[in-house]
Amino acid sequence: MPKLKSRKFLFALSLFFLFLIVSPVLGDGLVPCSGFDCTFNHFSQMIRNVVNFILFQIVPVLAVIGFLISGIIMITSGGDPGKFSQGKTAMIAIAVGLMVAYLAWAIVKVFIDVIGGAEWTKMFLQ
């Protein structure tokens, strides 16, 4: 039963920190306009805000939490090679996921810069 309580506590703590991260963006708003005065530029600005929020605010925090949890699993393995391997595999998966996410962003940015993308496409990548 204590294992279930600790999982609930970790889940509640994760939700609390996620709320702290999300609240400034929700306060400012992801959409830079309101009502019927929205244009395509406002839509592209909203897409940029969402992508930047996910890539540069949520992903790093989740990666740190993942590294901490997998490190704790490795430390508390107590000589059990299966648990240690589980933590090591999780760390490798997190690192690969980070590389894929940020390399994809960089590749798209370089591609659009090289082909001389239009101003509205460059707006996504600022």
C-alpha cells in the first residue's frame, strides 16, 4: 500500500509543477488576438507560441524529471542488474528522444533558411 501512496504523491507533485510551468503561458494566452480581428499572422504566431512552449519549456522539465527518476531507479537497484538496466535504458531513451526532438527542429530551421522560405515560414522559427 505505501507504494501506491508514493505514486499518487509523485503524480500530484508532477501535476503541480506542470501547472507552474503552464500558468504563465495561460495567463498571457497562446493566441495573440481575440474575437474577429484575428488574421493569418495571428494564427502562425499561435503555432509558434505552442511549439516554443512545448520544445523549450515542457520538454526540458520532463527530461530532467525522467533523468531523476531513472537515476533513482539505478541508485536504489541494490545490486539487482535488472533494475539497474531498466534505469540505464530509460536514460538512454530520454537522451535519444531529446536529440530527435531538437535535431528535427534544427533540420527544419536550416532547411527553410537554405531554400529562402517566405517571411511567414521564418516567423515560426524565430
